[in-house]
Amino acid sequence: MRNTFPLETDRLLLRPWRTSDAVAHREMWVERDPRVPAHRRIDADGRPTVEDIEGWIRSTPQPENLGLLVMELRNSGDVLGYCGLITNHLVPEDEPELAYELLRRAWGQGYATEAAQAVLDWARASGYHRLWSTVRAWNDASLRVLAKLGFVTTDRVEPDEVHGDSLFLTKQL
């Protein structure tokens, strides 16, 4: 199954990126926990800028079967974050990773679980048999979301004394 976007839930629309989403995406960069590796946070020169992110959006192909989708509220169009499937060279090639991130103002309202469930349903209908997710051990909120979705921890851990160990979780579809 390809090109079935947007995905819809009761409250959310998950759709491809628009350049106008760059402002909200940069806000996520600004809000990231200081334990997140430096290459995923705003650098000393203020990069990425909104313009940098707009360029990334313009140059990134629209998702067909893998990619991150913008998560917005259906009733207002407010961007809350993103959710989707990505490749990760640390997991089997045909088993993508579920990834999501929300703006802080959207935390604690069930949006991550709702969006991720829509992506899981889409992944199952698309023929995927197993998904992965990697989460820093300190990220209790994401671990709770993944537990609600039925992901289980594996024995695999990527140690990182600076940023916190990465845990590998999986879910059979």
C-alpha cells in the first residue's frame, strides 16, 4: 500500500510536510532535552534556522511507504509534531522504526499514542510484520507510549554515557 496519506484519527491528521511547518519543527529543535545529542539540537550559530528547515522540507521526497508525517489537530490545523516510519541501519532492513516527537505544549494529551496507533495500523495494512523503536533510557514518556502500543523491550542496548543508553523495542504486527 502506497500513497495513502493523510492518515486520520478522531483528533489528528497525519500528512506530508509543507514549508509552513518549518516554524513548528524548529520549535521542537529548541525544546529538545539537553541530553539529546548535539547534532539534533540548535547549534551555537542558531542552526538549523527556519530557512534551513524549509530547504530540508523542499528537498525531501513526499513519503510513499517510509517517512515522517506532520501531526496536526484536525479541528484547528495546529501542528503538534511528527510521527511516522523511518529506516534505521541498526535494525533489519525490511523492519522500519516508529519515530515521533511532539511540541511540549502537546505532551500528556495522548496525541503520540493516537498518532502512532494510526501509523501502526497503516504499517500492518502495508504488509510490514515487525516494527522497531529506539528510545533513550531516560525518556519515560516515550517508553510509556510504546508500552501502550504493545512494544516490548529487547536485550539490545546501545550504551552512551553522555546522552543515555538507547533501548531497542519491537512490536510484531
